[in-house]
Amino acid sequence: MEAFIRARDLSVDFPIYDNSHRSFKKKVLNLTTGGRIGSDAGKHPVVSALAELNFDFSHGDRVGLVGHNGSGKTTLLRVLSGVYAPVRGQLSVRGKIASLLDVSMGLDPDATGFENIYLRGIMDGLKPALIRSKIDEIADFTDLGEYLNLPVRTYSSGMMLRLAFAISTSVEADILIMDEWLSVGDAEFSAKAAARLDVLVGNAAILVIASHNPALIARICTRKIHLEHGRVLSDEPVVPEVQ
């Protein structure tokens, strides 16, 4: 069966419990470009991060989310990835999801590179046999060599990103969720990573990516959704640029 994502009146609120005059005023100032301010049943102020979103993503859709910081793009990506649950409305998803929102999340600094490959694989729901079948390919892609036998806390930030990227992009998925296009390491590794992302995006049934880069949206997306204060301002097809 083909993958899909379906949202009906999807809403996410974040309550603010510390509502002293000073702290609340500060929060409101910090949220002037974000969601709408309201209140819940207990009269606590809430930020409406996403408000009554309705959309259908189906096989072949390459959806670009655009909008200023605080418009709700990352919140929506986290809802689609299962990090946040909607407080109202419905979200239906069919297909295996791969989330590239924070590729370094879940790495154990005291475990070796090889051990982290297993740990992340288990977190992603992979069976041990499948992880073993992928471990050599992941190790080769990182170019870390013997460093994979050392604890991750001994790695530079660039080495850690190489490992995290190689693990995260080794999972085959129907639905790919991304927050900006990943750029990892030096020029040589970055080129290899970009080629791998192109393959991953090409193989996914559905792509949802948030980006501030209009050229990227035009290059890889078939559809663009403009969010503003947690609401859909527009939902339109992306017209390919004429070469």
C-alpha cells in the first residue's frame, strides 16, 4: 500500500505555566513572530503553534515548508516525526518514517562508534540482524577507520556529525522528514553526503522539508506550503525553473 500523510484540523498548543507579569511579558516579546497567544481551560496562557491544519501528502509528493522563524515549520516536522502529539484534530500516517531533524540525537558519548551504530539502529526499530548487515557500509561511509573503536566523546564535532549522518541516512524509509538540507564535514565528505541525500530523497515516497532556501525548494520540491503563525497561508505547486 502506498504511503500517505493526512491531517484534519491538526492543532498543537504549548501552555505557559509561569505567568508572572515580568516573565509572561518577556515570553510574549520572544514570541512576537511565532504562534498566537491564547488560553487553555485552566486559564493558563498558551501559544498556538499549529492551528487547524488540513492537508494530504501522497506518493510522489515533495513538500517544502516555508515561512519565517516561529511560523510553525519545525513544530509541524516534529509532529509528523512523532516527537509531538497534536492536542486537537487528527493525523494519519502510513509508511515508515525517517527523521533527519537532529542527526546527532541519541548518540552515547561513552560508547564507541560501532556501539553507537547498534544503539541508533535499535532506537530506529531495526532488528539486530539488519543492523549487522548495514554496519560495514555505514563504517566505510564515515571514513573514520579505527576511530570507530574509540568512545564518541573523543571525536571532534565534525567526526561526530559524520558518524551520525552515516547512521541516520542508512535507514530506508517511505517518508523522509528534514529540517534544512544537511551539510556535513569538509568539501570531499560534503559532496559524498549530498549525493547520498539525493539518493535517499529519490527513493522516498514522500519528502517533507523545511527550508529558508528558495533555490533548494525549487530544485527538489513539487509543492510549497507557506506557514504563518501556525496556519497555512498558501499551498501551491512548485513550478520548475526554466533552464
